[in-house]
Amino acid sequence: MRRIALVGDIGSGKTFFSKLFRYPVFNADLVVSNLYQKDKSLFRKIRKKFPNRISSFPLKKEELLKVIFHKKKNLNVLGKIIHPIVRKKMKNFFKVNKKKKFVVLDVPLFLENKLNTKKDIIIFVQADKKKINQKLNKRKNINLELINILRKNQFSTSLKKKKSTYIIKNNFVSNTAKKNVKLILTKINKWEKLY
């Protein structure tokens, strides 16, 4: 099993592209969202840290936003509680899919949290900043202040690009995206045969 990790700016289309590969996808944002809804142990840990800001189970996004906006460093505190649980889920995902040729990782902070290995295929999803912002502004319940805080916790797009094996361009046109994924998979498969 080889790991294909998608990296890029927030809103660049990583989740959309991850589905186009047609291999099992580990979507960390989805995992975290499910944890907020179902994991009472996580709720208790977060409530213990922020008793005046977290009211009742399940965890509510609005309350977590208030925690983050109250003090920017609270984002790191939350990360230290949540990330180990997500890593455990990711290890389980690898076990379940160990016989698959590839798995796709849609994990924010993949490089920043040093989750990558030398064998990983890292693909940078490149998109025009203006188009990214237009797409983000169209999203329901988007909080641009939060986006800016999250971006400050990430590597620059130029560093992510430098650390990537391949670059895939996203012009936000579905047919082009499918063709680009097909091209990348062809390159990856050729490379796999050589080594």
C-alpha cells in the first residue's frame, strides 16, 4: 500500500481531488467532525480544558470557534487533544486498507505535523488564490477569520509545493480535474514499475 497525500491551500480542492483518485480516502476533517458528534471522551477532555466555553455534548462548532477566537493559542491546545485521536483513526484506516494498491490522505497539516514518510507520494493541489477566495466566500457557514488563523498555522504554499512529488492544477472545472488525476496516476504507476 502506497500513500498519496494531498496538500495545498485551504479551499484549493484537496477533498474534491481526493475522491477522483478512486482509492480509499482518509479525510481528517470528516473524522474530526464525527468525533465532535460522537466521542464523549473527547468532549470531556475539551470541556475540562475550557469549562466556561463548552456547554453540552455533542461539541458545537460555534463554541469551539469562541474558544479559538478567545485566545489564538487555544487552537494548538485543541490540536494537542484532537490530533492523537485522529492519528489513531488514521492508523486503523491503514490497517483496514493494507491490501489496497493506494490510499489517499486528505489531512490538513499533513506536512506541518510531520505525518509524511519518504515513501509517500505528496501531491500539491495548485489553484488560483482569487478563485479559492471566491469559492470560500460561496461556502455555507464559512468564517474567514478562522480561515486566516488556520492559514497562519500552515506552511506557506511555496514550501508545500517544494516538498511535493507532483503538482496538480485545479481550475475548478470537473472534466479537467478528472484528466489531471488520470495523468498523475499514469505517472505514479510508471514510477512504481521502475522501482
